[in-house]
Amino acid sequence: MSVPAPVLERLQGVLGPAGLITEGPDLEPFAIDWRRLFPGVPACVARPATTEQVAAIVRACHEAGIPIVPQGGNTGLAGGAVPDASGRQVVLSLTRMAAIREVDPVGMTIEAEAGCILKVAQDAALRENRVLPISLAAEGSATIGGVVAANAGGVNVLRYGMTRSLVLGLEVVLPDGTVVNGLRRLRKDNAGYDWKQLFIGSEGTLGIVTAAVLRLLPRPQHSVTALMSVPDPNAALRLLELSQNELGDTISAFELISRTSLQLVEKHAGLKPPIGEGEWFVLIEAASSLSGMREAAETVLGTALENELALDGVVAESGSQAAQLWALREHVTESEAREGKSVKHDVSVPLSAAPQFLDEAGTALAAGAPGTRVNAFGHLGDGNIHYNVLVGAEHDATSVNRIVHDVVARFGGSISAEHGIGQYRVGELARYRSKAEMDLAARLKRTLDPEGLLNPGKVLASSTGSSGRSSAPDHNE
Ligand code: FAD
Ligand code: MLT
Ligand code: ZN
């Protein structure tokens, strides 16, 4: 613990005894990421309960030159929310700021504090017959602040867009402790720069999100969920087109799941798919205020079987059967973690190139990293594949990354579709983005955080915003 005593006293004065953890086992949950890849050593954990307390902590740390790592639910998959091993970084946990300040069913907005759990916000919206359509398997622990800071994706992006498209207003604390309140609920607001966009997806490197206003949508009265097995990813894409023709813009999710993923789920979570053979599966959800969803989904399945786009399929007959189908998808990440070491790739490619990407990445891995197994699944409707590679002790994570990311680059894709860069992909970002883009990012960082005290080493290699183009990628197993 290396916060000088006078600074510690100042933090204690701001937060009181409930708001500061300085030693012991209570520090542990804040010290290591969900995947347990990046163990760190927090100088202490500050747990403010108000925006004013956040500002006071940030100001105190700024004056003393102490780095801060913002943390929400700590479910991030890129190591962005944990401190390094220096023992010098203060973790700023937002979880005590968990209030829902208002749900407005007419204006269709929700205002929540940063530490509010995503599921709690979703449920609050549902009680008003509205939906907050950000949905991910970690929604029971991820926070609104973390979701905004990560610009989280999830399973509903196809219809509702990433988190960014749902954020109407933000309140942030800048790296020097200045509070900027932009908690407006306006659908239209072109008055000056739309500065909130800088903080959405910046992974806590430019400012601390203390509260957000998010857009809600009417709650659809009818929904349908279907699972189909398909002969190959090409057929999955044609099935997407067929589904769109039949179900239009009511499709909210179109998820690809490989047989390997389902085998892992069966092995580690004991869940079995209700349909038979096939190397690839597609989980489709559609929802609407109008009836006829089930009939439309059955037409899709019938036509897909007739045209050999699907080998087998089931349309859920009840809410609980739909939940069982979704459980297969939602348990993939946890089951993969139980299986052992994996090298994750959260990539996106232009949608029509997804089948060819899967093909070429498989060939490149078989040649460059024999003995690895691919656990591919994800948000096919968005061109976002979680191309996770199960590796053994003999495999080098950096070279596995390089093999997959080079294929992604050939297709003009992205090395992070939704999880972000964190510390996991810092070197990789510098490798695949142009010098001009990295320099622009560094200039933004220096403008807002010239001392490099906010989440140093995340997104950009150097805390003061150097682009890090020459650094090697982190070890990613
Ligand atoms: P944290 O993990 O605590 O932090 C994430 C980043 O945001 C860090 O860089 C942190 O410093 C920063 N941060 C946190 N709070 C703040 C704040 N208030 N102000 C400024 N910066 C802050 N992600 C997806 O996009 N799609 C998925 O489908 C998906 N599925 C997942 C499934 C599982 C099983 C798991 C474990 C994770 C999944 N994730 C997914 C990743 C993760 O849940 C999301 O990135 C989520 O948004 C993180 O929220 P959090 O509150 O846990 O943030
Ligand atoms: C998911 O979609 O389940 C997660 O984002 C993927 C992952 O674990 O790689
Ligand atoms: Zn995902």
C-alpha cells in the first residue's frame, strides 16, 4: 500500500470508514479480473457513495499524482478494470452508487447511477412496460457505468445497436476532479460538441462515469425464440436473410454457436440442446407488439428445412423453453473458462465475409498452432465472432493472437468488436490501427488527462498517451 499517509487521511475524511478498504482479504475481489489473467495490487479501494465524493477522491489523487483505476462490476473481459502490480494505483469502485434516479415511461428514459447493476435497471424498465435492450450474460453483475465505459454490445445489437446508441446523457468526473453534468434526456441535441461520445467506450481512460440517462423502448408483447442447426456458416448467413425477409426488423438476436461451444456447455453446465446433429447452430429471437411471431418463425424453419439451410430446428413453445434455449448460449463463456486456458478473440468482419473468415482463420491456426481447438460463437447478425482458441501449455498466446488477427485484418475487420482493449489488447491495437489514428487517440488522452493518471496502461500503452506502436502485445492466455 503506497498512498502517502496525508492523502490516505484525506480519502478517509471524504469517504468515512465504509468507503475505504486499505488492507486484508476485502481487497481481493477488486484486485483481479473475471478471467483471472491480470492479478494486481490495489493501493486501496475507494468506494464513494455520491458524485461529490467521486470528485473529491479524484481531486485528491490528482493533486498527489496517484493513478486511479475505475471499476464497476469487474466483469470486463479485457483486464481494463484492475490495477497493475505496482501497489500504487487506487481502485475507484462505483458499486455503492447504485440508485435508479428515475424511470420515465412517457419520455422513455431511465436515469441511473454508475454502480446500478444492468439487470436491476432492466427490471425497473420492465415494471413500467418498457425495455432497456442491453443484454449480456454478465448482466447480473455488470454495472451501468461499466457498460457505458465499455460501450458494451451483447445479444440485441442487431436491432438496438451498441450501448452508445442508447445513451442520451452522461455525468462524468474528469481526471482533475471537475464534474461535468450532461444528464439531458433529449432525443435531439446538436448544441455544441457531443462530448459524451468521448467517454462511451473509452474504458475509464478519459473520465469517470457517475450517472447516465439511457433510452428505453416499448416492451414487445410477443416474442419467439428458435434454435436451428445449419450445415455451415454460409447457410447461417442465408438463414439470416430468410429470417429478415420473414420477420423483418423484429429480429433482435441472431447468434451463431458451434458444436464445440455446445459440447463445452454440456460438459461443464450439464445443458443439452434439444435438436440433433450439425456443426453449427443458430439461435434466433424476434419480438414485436403484434402477434403472429410464432407462425412467422415456423415459416422460417419450414422454408429453411426445405431449402437445406437448416438441418433441424425447434421453435420454443413457452417462455420457459425459450429460456432453456438461451441458457445454452449464455453458458458458453463460463463453460469455456472451466475447460482451461483460452486465447480470446472478440473480432468483427463485414457480415458477408464471416464464413470466409471462419474458414481462413481455421486453416491458418491449423498450420501455425497445431493442437489448438477453436470455440467459435457470437453475434453473427453483427458480424461479431468470439473466435476463442483453447490452448495447451505448449502454445504461445501471442502468436495465436497474431495468426487470428492477421486474418481479421485481411478482411478489414476489428480486433475488438465489443469487449474493448483494456490491457489485454494494447499491443495489438497499436499494431492494427494506423499511426494517424493512434496519434489522434494519444492527443485526446493528453488533452483530458495530461498527467496520465486515469486508468494508465489501458487502451494506450503509455499512461501519457503515447501510441505504443512499438510495444509487443501482452501475453494473453
Ligand atoms: P468493469 O469490468 O468493472 O469495467 C470495464 C471497463 O470500464 C474498465 O476499463 C473500467 O475501468 C471501466 N469502468 C467501469 N466503470 C466505470 C465508470 N463508472 N466510469 C468509467 N470507467 C468505468 N461484453 C459485451 O460487450 N457483450 C457481451 O455479450 C458480453 N458478455 C459477457 C459474458 C460474460 C459471462 C462476462 C463475464 C462478460 C461479458 N461481457 C460482454 C463483458 C462485460 O460484461 C462488459 O464489458 C460490461 O460492460 C462490463 O461492465 P462492468 O460493470 O463489469 O465493468
Ligand atoms: C458473449 O457474447 O457471451 C461474450 O461476449 C463472449 C466471450 O466470452 O468471449
Ligand atoms: Zn459477446
